[in-house]
Amino acid sequence: MRTVQRLRPRATQAVVFAGLWAAAAVVVLPVVGILALMFIRGGRALSWELLSSAEEGLLPAIVGTMCLVALTALIAAPLGIAAAVYLSEYARSGPLVRLIRLAIVNLAGVPSVVYGLFGLGLFVMLLAFGRCLLAGACTLALLVLPLVITASEEALRQVPGRLREASFGLGATRWQTVRRVVLPNALPGMMTGLILSVGRAAGETAPILFTAAFISLTKPFPSSALDPIEALPFKLYYMATEAHGVSEEVKWATAAALVMLVLAMNLAAVVIRARLRGARRW
Amino acid sequence: MGSPDVGAELILRPEGEIKLETSGVNLFYDGFQALREVSVAVPARRITALIGPSGCGKSSFLRCLNRMNDLIDGARVVGDVLLDGNSIYDRATDVAELRKRVGMVFQAPNPFPMSIYDNVAYGPRLHGTRGREKLDEIVESSLRGAALWDEVKDGLRKSALDLSGGQQQRLSIARVLAVEPEVLLMDEPCSALDPTATFRIEELMLELMERYTIVIVTHNMYQASRVSQYTGFFLLGELIEYGVTTQIFENPKDRRTDDYVRGRFG
């Protein structure tokens, strides 16, 4: 009995370690698999011409998605950051704050197609934006808002309390403290969270399906925020379901372009974080 | 003034100008009572030390004097604190203005992650001082006042985070001096420092005493006896005894004070 017990920890360790390794591998494999599949199937069609041509290629969809992402960030950032600042710097814990947090958690759990329909009802119809870039960006902004708020709050929490104390101790008001000490130090973290969040929005189809996206026959690029736009996820959805005469290779190449765009954004977020983490210690 | 109680004769009222005075201060954190009926008069341009074992309420008391406890959820003060005879807990009190007059140096050095210059200029900028020359002047005189100028004058643009712990604490003092406070509250300012740095801060305090009223919380009794003229002894949220430092250390009236300063507990 004793010997068995003494051997056990090592055996347990080996099993647990193998299990953890397998779990990590399971996370990595699909990513590698998906990327490999797309490049093998679509690699040959993935040419500069495909990416840069307005008539035959993906350029309108790429431009459209980038416009969407940029406008989404522009709308979601001030709202999300302001909400996070209120929640973490101003609000005292109580029923109201609990209610707001509950709302944020639930908002994050709403399926994206519901956002799409909500956006259709509110922005496209009620506010009469029509199907356009602005309506799509507003819808996506709502979708990413919970993520932006949560990430911003986390970034604010990372700013040590003693810096706030030091500022208050010198006679700063709460707003002066937020503006001069807390925000500058939380901003890098907030930017990272924002990019990751809108990166997720870049790949969403359902929210823009009814609010912004179309397949252009005559007008590939929007001239204002009130024009409808092409978008990569929507184009992919359309190619896969309705379009005729599009080769399998081009479909895969489109998927690869979308994934690369999202990955590039995630990579940018990681780089920004690493840069600024190196510059700051406390 | 104040309600008469059993220990009243243990609390000395210093002669001369009184800068800060508390009357019957009670502090509650939610249900917990951290301070009981603390009444004390702090003389102007002297160093007053507050001693006592950990958790006795001395730091909490210090934070009542510039309303830093306002920042803690669930903290509530009953009683009053007078600065130059005016209540600081009055509805009309501008808390930011109060903290400008009653500056605070914290236990651990807490420089902002910005340059040495910007750290010192932070306070003056908050309160509306603009203009390169004026700020340069304040930064230099504050750093001189905190005995840090000679060490940093060639690198004012360097990050404050590159300074040593003792230098950072002197920078914290310079930062407070830059807003020209009347009272300096120091919450165990040397507890994170080595003996050399501690010695420098103590020397500095004695210099600053000429212009500022200083209240220092310390768990180091030698420090209290070296730098202060008046000492208060806290135990379990109560001010047990308050008097001239030499009397408190050599001839305490209360048995508990005696036990503590002789190192029998704490």
C-alpha cells in the first residue's frame, strides 16, 4: 500500500501532463488545420490580382470590411471606454452597478443574428439609415460593446491603486486623476482589447446581412457612410450559397483572405501589447 | 472642548498655535469601528508622531485628516476635524482644495510612470500653473526642498521609475512640496527604505519642520523619538496617550504606553 502511494504522484503527474498537453494540442490543431486547408485548396487562386481587382476580385469586399471595422471601432471605443471608466472609477458598488454588469454579460451572450435583426429594426428602418455602412457599423458596435467594456475595465484594473491615491493626495479631482494618470496608463490595454474585439466583428456575417452588406454590380466602393458596402464574410456567404460559376478555388481564397485580415489584426494587437508592456513597469 | 472622559488628563493640549484639531473622531468601515473618539490637537510647525502596533488605527486616523478615507467604499467618519479652526468635513469643503493644503506622503514610494520633472510638475499643473519658467522654478525648489536636486538635476527628463527606492520617496515628498501644502501627512514613509535612505528622510523632515506642520505615522519607535516633538500612542482604535515625545518615551503615564515603548508588546 505504502509503495503504491509513493509511486502514485509521479504516475499522476505523467497522466495529467499528457492530458494538458493533449488539450493544448487540440486548441492548436484546428487553427493550423483550417489555415492549411484554405491555402491548399485556395492557394493557387489567391493572387495579387484577385485581391486587388475591383471588378473580378475581392478589393471591394476588403475595402468594405476595413471601412466597417474602422467605423465600428470609432463608435464602440468612446462608448465602451466611457462605460468602463464609469463602472470602474466612478460607480460605487450597488444594485445599479450590478444591473449594468448583468446587462453587459447578457449582451455578450446574445446571438449575432439577433443583433442583425435588431440593427435592421433600429438603424435601417426606425432611424431610416437604410442598408448602409453606418447601420452595419452601429450594429457591429453594439455586438462588440460588451467585449470592449470588459477589456477596458480589465485595463483600468491593471493601473495600480497607489497611483490614484498619489494623484488624489495632491489635490486632484476624480476626473483629473482619470484623465491624467489612469487613462494614459490604461490606454495600451484598452487599444489591445478594442482591436481584438473589432477583429471578431470583422468576421461576422449575420449582423451585416440585413444592415449593410450587398453584392455590387455597378458600384463597388461606397462614397459615403450611407452607402451599402461589400464585405468579405458576406461575399463568402454569398459565393457559398447563391452565386453560380464561382470556382471552388476562389471561394477558398476568399476565406483565406478573410482569415488573414482577422489574423493580421490580432497580430497587431499582440505587437502593440508587447511594445507597451516593455515600456511600462511599476 | 470635547467630552470629559477617564483618560482626559493623558491627552496633552500643546501650547502655541494649533494647526489641526480633531474632536471625537470615530471611523467606521462598514460594520467595523476602526477609531473611537479620537480628540487631539496638532501644533503648527512641529513634528507629531503617531505610534502603536499594527492595526491600531494610526494610519486610518492619518487618512481622516485629509479625507483620504472618502475614497474607500463603506468608510464613514463621525466627529469633526478642524484645520485652522474650520471643519474639513463641512458640506462646503472642497476636498481637492483640502488635499492641496494637507498633502500626503505614502508608505511605499508611488511615482507616476512619467519623467521626474512631470512628477513634480503634476500638482502645480493640476492647480493651473502654466508656463515653462514658472514650472521650472517650482520643480527646482521642490526637488531642493526634498534634498533630491543634486542627484537628479542632470536627468530631469528621465523616468522616475529608474530612481532608487529612497530617491523615489524623496521625489514623492518633492511632488507634495510642489503644491505648497501647509500640512504634511506621512504614512510610514520609511518602511520600504534602507537605513541610509531613512536617515536622509529624517534629516529632511527636521528641515521641513520650519515651514510645515508634519504628522508622521511610524511603527519605528526610534524614529518617533528621533524626529518628533509630540507623540501619540494608539491602541485598538483609541488614542491612549498624547504628549511631549520625551515624556511619552521616558515617563509615560499610562501602563499600556509604558509596555509598548519598552517593547513589551507590538
